[in-house]
Amino acid sequence: ISGYSLVIQARDSGNPPLSSSVTVNVDISDVNDNSPVFTPANYTAVIQENKPVGTSILQLVVTDKDSFHNGPPFTFTILTGNEEEEFTLDPHGVLRSAVIFKHMVSTEYVLCVQAKDSGKPQQVSHAYIQVRVIEESIHKPTAIPLEIFIVTMEDDFPGGVIGKIHATDQDVYDVLTYTLKSEQKSLFKVNSHDGKIIALGGLDNGKYVLNVSVTDGRFQVPIDVVVHVEQLLQEMLQNTVTIRFENISPEDFVGLHMHGFRRTLRNAVLSQKQDSLHIISIQPVAGSNQLDMLFAVQIHSGGFYKPAYLIQKLTNARRHLENVIRISAILEKNCSGLNCQEQHCEQSLSIDSHSLMTYSTARISFVCPRFYRNVRCMC
């Protein structure tokens, strides 16, 4: 407890008694009675041979229960195990290589390190670090090609995480780093540590081929990443149909069924090969394990097919569609719970283009806006 605030009252013996109060603040000053604490108490680290001088091996984590002027900054020192000066320890507690290690020369080092706090008198603690030298990488990283589909309203894409590259390496201790060619960084970014792909705002309609690579420090491998951006037209929203699926998550639909179902759906509803099928959004149904897929079909000569026409086509082809995935319902309007007949139900659909949903799998990522369906009785 760093302090107390006391209210003290003095009362006299008169009749009636009179009193007065005063506040007394008591500050507890800290003395340096706690030593620094390493977390964990001892460390194990590895470094591959032939890594350049200055390679980061380990970050020491030290805390101190004393107040700030008796704790950090800490002074770090290697006490033993560094007689040949193979290591350096910087003021931030980062252990780095000072030589190029060779697995055939030595496979293990044990260092005793010390952390000293800033108090008076200073307190110290010690920890041991076991550093293993392992052979350099012999396997190239492997990465899965990624295809990303982004659906957004006209010129209204807010940006965000749109997918993640999945890469592996058979060398157990390899650390993978992801890079994107500099000329594409005005539109996209790649997190160098975890491979997440971030799109910046204002993407135009079209196809983007990203020049991404992953490296383990020795081998560099290119990754095929293709981004398709489709901008919605307001007219699409007035001609949508919803297919509701049973017992499936958005990620499973995107990763396992979307390509196959899109192909089967095109065969079912397109009257001409030049017509275009637009999947506008997929969205879980609140409070259930169902999934809604919203789509519209654009006529090659202009305009869109009406929902009633599409529903008739879907109904006739439902058995073929269910060879791919189980369908719970085909909806033009969602009037459940309203006391009116379907023909007296008016529906309006709104899209929140700033509330994007990203369904990412190893091979396919689908980014779409959240939609809201409003219905009311006209009877």
C-alpha cells in the first residue's frame, strides 16, 4: 500500500460539544527490498549455425515489485559461460550472437546472467541460459496458394485483414518471415510474422496478383496470392435470393463447398452462359447453426433476374444442389413470425459495408459485408 488518507476529528467537552476535522495523508516511501525476478527462472534457447553476427537469440524478461525508481532500468551482465565472447547482452536484455556458430565446433553453451536494479543499495538476481547450436535449415518452406474474394459496395471498401497465408517448414526451429514486393504496398500489407494479409481502403473492382514470398532465413519461396474484388450495385440488393444451409460454419462452407456449390448453382439458375452469378454475402443465422448465402444473377444484356424467377429455378434444381450441401430453405423474403401472407410481406435489404466479415481458410478467403433484412406487413 503506497499511502493512507486519514480523517482525524478533535471534539471538546463543552455543551454542546464542538468539533473540527483535518485530513492527514501518510505516504509510504519505498525501500529497495525486492530483487529483480526473471520470468522464467531459467531459459533454454536455440540458434542455427551460420546465422550472421548480431542474430537475436533470446529476450530476457525481468520484473521488480519495488517502485519505479528502485526497479528498472536494469543492468544486464553475463557472468560465466562467455569466456570466448560468443555472446552479447544489450541494455534491453536481448541476448545476441557475437560470432558465427558452427554445429561441429560446439553444440551447447550454458550462460549465467545477472540483472541488477536501479535502487540504492542495488539488488541483483541470476538466471541460467542454455543455448543449443543446431544445424542450419535443410528444408525449404512450403506454402499453400491463397485465393481471396472480396465483396464490397461501390468505392466503399474500408480495408482490414482479408486472409492469412499458411506456410510450414520441416526444420523444427525455423522462423518464417513473410514479405510483399514494395510496389504493391500502397494497396496491401503482409504481416511479416504471421502471414496475415491486410488490404488498405478504397480497393477498385478487379483482380490483383500479389508478389508474396516466405523465407526461413536461408531459402525463399514465392507464394501465389490472388485477390478478386467485386463491387456491388444497388440494383443487386433489390433482386436477391437467400439460400439457407443447415449445420455448417461459414469457414467450412468457404473452404469445402463454395467452389462446388457455385458451379452447381450456375448450372441451375443461369439461362445463358454470359449471365453472371454474384454471391453477395454469407452470414450465420443468429441463435442457430444455420448459414445464409445471399446471391443475385445479372443478365448479360442488362439488369437482373427477379427473385421469383430464381426461386422457381432453385426449387426445380434443389435435389442437384443438395448433392453438394444440405439446404434448409430457399428464401426471397423472411416473414417468419409476422402475421401476414408472403405476398403481403415487404422486405428491404441493407448492407453495412463498413462491417466486414472475413472467413479465412488455408486455400480460400471470403470477405463480405454484413447485411440486415427488414420485413413488414402490407396487408
